[in-house]
Amino acid sequence: MARGRYTRLKRYRVPDDILLRILEYLDPKSLFLACKAFKRIYACTTEYHPLRYKFELAVNGMRDGAAPRAVAPLLGRLHLLLSYQTDWSRLNWTHEYKMQAIAPSHIGTSGGFIHQIRPHGVYSTLEITELPSCRTGRSPAQTRRLRFTSPPVETICIDSSQGLLIAAHIFCQGGIVGIQLHIRDLWSFGKHPRAPAESYEIQTQSAAPVSRVAVAVYGSKMAMTLEFVDGKINHLLMDWRNFGARWIDDQDILLLDNDLLIVLCKKGRSPPIINLCSISNLASMCVLRQYELPGIWNHSSIKFHPNVAPRLPSSSALFYSDPASRILVIAAKSTSKSSANALPFNWLFINENYFKGAPFRREHAVVPWSVWGQCCVIKDISRGKTSVVPHPIGSRVVFVESELRHGTTSLNLIEFTPFPENPTRLDPSWSMVGTRSALFPNESARRLPSSAVEHYAVDGIGVTEDNIVLFLELQPGFRPVNILTFGAPQTRQSQR
């Protein structure tokens, strides 16, 4: 072969239409990673709506919903997804609905509904109002309202994916506190078709009055926490489909799924730990792993804050929070008066899947904090703020802060986007970021305008995937409530 003459390897360019056909087979995460690696794939993705929609689902930690494309075309989903994410990141709600809850009543949110329970002695009136969600076709003008007359109840839990409503009543018999549970169909308030009976009673072992009740449901399992005025805490675990039940008395519990439970244990002066338990069979509940908590929390009050995003989305949802991106918050409040350097609040954030994947990992029976802490991030809440409560919803955490000096209240948001384009620089309040953590927090805040609170103090909030519900301070005869909806079409009132 003559010098200077070499064969060249010819490279063929795949036509764009064929490349697009290939890319359509990728799942959202794989498509995102391909876009990061190849500029041409990213350029094609941004110009082709089906791929752009899939790309944005990955970026925002969402999944495509089951709503038929004929009813909700893909381009409409993409536009709603983009505006939905922009509104949440800026805390820019696009619709407000104000209501007044008649006092006295028990009011709260559960399963995408707001409920009011008004006691009348031997019976209660239960009013349930569906919260707006343009993702599932419930515009503010199309929400459903239900009204039932029920036996006396104080709290309810709703699982709309199962059409399930569990209502609880606390009573005292023979000096001992008891619980009456009503397992009802959400839409008719009759017996739920999968429950053995419409009610179930069980006694506690305490004579002290109950100060707080909380109920959670996952699949066939129900967890109820009772906090008594003397500080004692009891938890009832029950399979509501066969009424198999057991009591435990640890500090706090949280249902991860139908088969896994995490339990916060703190006995005497021993360091606090988290037990990962199998509850496939409640009668033979067993501990699978133990996780040590930070040593600095030895003198702290510790509590789980469960993620309230539904694990099973509505069949009419256009898109929904990816269950793989769910955030769990563990809050610790220092009770030590001798430690001047201890901050009153620490929030630990970790992906729920870390614990759900534990049975399949090779780990020691007791996992030290130095190991699993590398998958966590911790934020310190300053002393100058009043008590704040985190509300995890999907990959977001919402909380309210009140400045007593200035009399102002602000909404605060922490977003843990799975694939941040430009991770923000964290301020010193993030005291620990684990080297193996895939959580990248992005914070935003907005001062609540006087029109949203009407010069009332905010007593508490409820959070859903589409709404923030403000429960304002009690007034004579009523409690003001304001429902802030994200992703709804702009109204004249919201544009002002």
C-alpha cells in the first residue's frame, strides 16, 4: 500500500425518525441519562413531544398516569406537567377556595379529601369534600361532597384506591379506655365489601384519657397510634380484612407497605434505634434489621413523619409522584437542658426505598449509623422559629414557619428532585449530607399574603399532591379554612 493512503472507517448517521423510534422504547430514567450523555438525543427529545413528556417525568420525579390518551392527549399532559412543576417550585397556587368549618368539629385531610366531624352526643355528622386536582380531572368546580350520619367518631382515615374509610371512636368502659373502629365503604358508608363486619372493638390497658389519635392504612394493614395524657403511647396493628390485631408500645411506628413496618425504639438510657419488622403475619411479627440512630439524639424526642402521597394513583390520573422518590422524615427535638450547643430540631431525610430494599441487601443484623447515615441528609431548624412540622408528599416536604416578632407566616418547600440540572449550594443549616445520598434539596419560601390568611394565625396545614390546606385559628362558632390548589387554570382572583 502506498505511503499516505489509508482506509477510513465510515460512520453512518442514523436518521432522526429512526432514532426517535428507538428512544420511544426507553423508560423515563434511561431517556434522561441518554440525554445527559448525547447532545443529539437531547436535541431530538426537546423537539418531539412524546419524548419531552417522558423526559420531564424523570426530571420531576413523576410517572405517567393511567388516564386514557384519548381523554387526555399527550400534549395536554406535557403542558399541565410543566405548569404544575413550575407552580410548586415557586409556591404559586393558582386557585383558592375559602370555607368555614362549623365549631365544635374535628377537621382534617386524608386521602385527597377534607373532612369535618361534628359530634351530636349519640351520633356524629360526617362531611367529606373532595379536594381539587386537575391531574385527575377534578377541577375546583367538579369536586364531590358526601354527608353521612355515623355513630360517634373522632377521627377518620381514607384510602380512595380501595374505596375505604376507617373511622375511630374512643370510649371508656369500666375505667379502661377502648376503641371502636368502623370499616366502611367510602361512597356509601355501608360495610366495606372486604371487611368481616362494619365495626370492631378492642380495649387498651390504660385508664388515662387519650390526647391524640392517628390512623394510617396500607393495603390490608392498619396502624393506629394512641397518645395518652400521661405520656404513654400505644400502637394498634390490625389486618382490617380479618380483624387480626396486636398492640406494641414503642415510641413511634410507620407502615412502609403491606409487609414492612419500621418501629422507633428507645428504652431508658439506651441509644435509640429503628427496627425494620416483617408484618406479613401479625401473629409472628419479627425484626429483620436494626438501625442505630445518631448518638447526639440520645436525649431527644424522636418522631416519624410519614409521606402522605398515595402509593396507588387514581385511575384518572394524568401523572403522579413516583413511588421510588418518596421521602421519609425523622424529626428529633432535643430534650437536654444541659447541652447548650444542641439544636432544638433536627430533620433527617431519607428515601423510603432504602428501608424497603433492606431485606434484599447483605447487611449486618445491626446497621451502625456510620453506615446507613451516608444515605441521609440532615437539616437543623434554628431556635428563632416556633415549632414547625414537616409534611412529606412524594419528593417534596412542606412546612409553615411563623415569625412571632413580625407576626408573619411563610410557606416553605424542600424539593428533592431526582435529577437536578444544577444542584443548589446548600446553606449551613444542612449539617450533614451523606456521601451516598442521592437526595439534592432545593428550598423555596413564600410569605403568606393577608388575603390568604385574612389576618388569622395558621394553626396547622394539610398537604396533598395538588393542595395545601390552611387551618386558621378558631373563631367564635367556626374555623376558617383556605384551600390553595396548584396546577389549576388561572382565575381572575388568582391573577390579582
